Amino acid sequence: MAIIALRAWYVEDYEPIREIVKRPHDLRLSRNSLLKSGLRADFLDDRVEVETSDWFGRYLAGETVEFYLEGSGCYAISNIDLISQEIYFTKLDSTTALDPVIFFSYQREYPPASEMIREALEEAIAKLNERSRHPLILQLAQRPTEAPLRLSSQQLRQIRKSLLVIFDGSPVSSLAGDKTPQLLLSPVVCAELGYALNHKRSGQMLLLQQERLEGQMPFDLMNLQQVSFKTAHELKKTLPPLLQTLLQPLHLVG
């Protein structure tokens, strides 16, 4: 029976899958077994080529070495046997499955705050793209004009597939409390925030709040990055370095 080679690409830094498969593959594999959490395969390349590769040097140094396997997803190398030319892979939750998109969940109840954030994001992304390996795109959440919001599967997928999700957590109103007024956020933003909290890592979300009303926030999200601002000038000064910090693990911006 002829061996059907499975192509594999070494992923050193963040790169969308559609871009990864455009370049030459780094390994040819013959899959032996496939499990839910792992994969075992023989490499078909010359042993000397494998030993002298950059990724093998990183493996010997104890670093996590990630590969995208054609049709199977992203895996990290768990073990390599050069004698038998066998590699053991472990399934990896990789950022390569994400699109180079910054998703903005905005509110319509108090438009000036969302407009400030949108403008600041557009300027910051334009500056980042001057040095970014892959152009970043700002994507605005869908907002029906005359109908209740229905979070479609497409919009939920956009949240899951985005590199970063930015929320406008500016208070739109307040309710009287026993001692302190309770601030109210946009219910639409809260719905999208709740979904993102279950599907995104803490470093992939950012809650921005304009300080415009006195009171107490309705919830305390300890693991969520939160930034308050008063003016557009203050936000435009704070946001660019913050976005660069959030994107730093991806080595996207040089």
C-alpha cells in the first residue's frame, strides 16, 4: 500500500492557517495513530535534515514546538525518536486558528463613548499595521437598527475567531442604591461579554469604560483587563501601548 504523506508546517510565531499553507511545508509525515488528544507519526524526511532544523534545536532546548498538520489542526511535539523516525504530537489550542481581527463590541445607548473608542482603535490599529507581520482588521459588532439583537452563529464565531475582543463597558445609566448608585451597562455588550468570557482567554479581551457617571459597577471581573478613561485624548494616549502589550505574546508587531 502506498504511503500517503501528511504535510506539516512549523509554526514559530502567530500566523493564520490560510497563510501557513501558502508556504512550503517543513515535514512529511506518515500517520500511525490518531487520538482525541494526540497523534503518532513517522517522519519521512531525511534524519539529517530534521536534526539540523531550527525547530529541532528549539525542541532540544525544551521549548514548545508547534506544527500545523494538514487537515488535523495544530499540535505540539511531545517526543521524538530519531532512531525509529517517530514523532509523538499533543493536540494544541493554538492561536493560528484565529483571524488577525480586533472585534469591537460597542453600544448605542450612549454613542459618544463608543465613537471615542472606535476612533482610538482605528488610529492605534493603523499605527500597529505599519510594523505588523499580518495586517490587523477592526471589525464592528452587528447592531440591528429597529429590532432586538439576536446573536447569530456567525457573530458568535467572529468573537471566537478574533485575536482580541474589545468591549465598551461605559455606563449608559444608573439606578439608585442603598448607599451607592448602581451603574448600568449596555445589555447587548453584556451578552457578548458573557459569551466571550466562556470562549476567550483573559489576555484576549479588554473592557474600556468612560468615566461619566458616579456609581458602582454591577460586577467585578478580576481576570479581565479593564481600562477607564475620561477624554478621547486620554484614551488615544493609553490604548496603543496597551494593544501592543496584549499582542506581544503573538510576536505580531516588530
